[in-house]
Amino acid sequence: MPKKSLKETNPYLKDPELRAFLIERCVASSTAIEGVHIKYPKLTKEIRKKMREIAAVQQSHDKSR
């Protein structure tokens, strides 16, 4: 059975818009550690809402364990 990619299994990466934001943010953070400072992507209301929805689902899933 072929393994699924992280993009297919991680709830934060399934949504293309949210995935793009998170990748940009990760790159900005990683480059800052190396001493290259760039602007962080702006967190829009839509992205914030999507992140909260996913976090709520994850929290309820964690509580049921």
C-alpha cells in the first residue's frame, strides 16, 4: 500500500491557501534563524479562521483519546 504524503494527511496542509501561508511563514522563520530577515506573511482573517477551525477539531480529537 503506497504511503500518503504529508500534504494529504496533515489537516493544516490540505487547504491550498492555508498551506501556502504556512510554508511562507516557515521559510521566513527558518531564514531568520540563519540571520536573513524577511517580512512574515500577513495573517488574513480567512487564514486565522481556518487555523482555529482545524485546531478546534484537533483539540476535540485529542480529548477523546
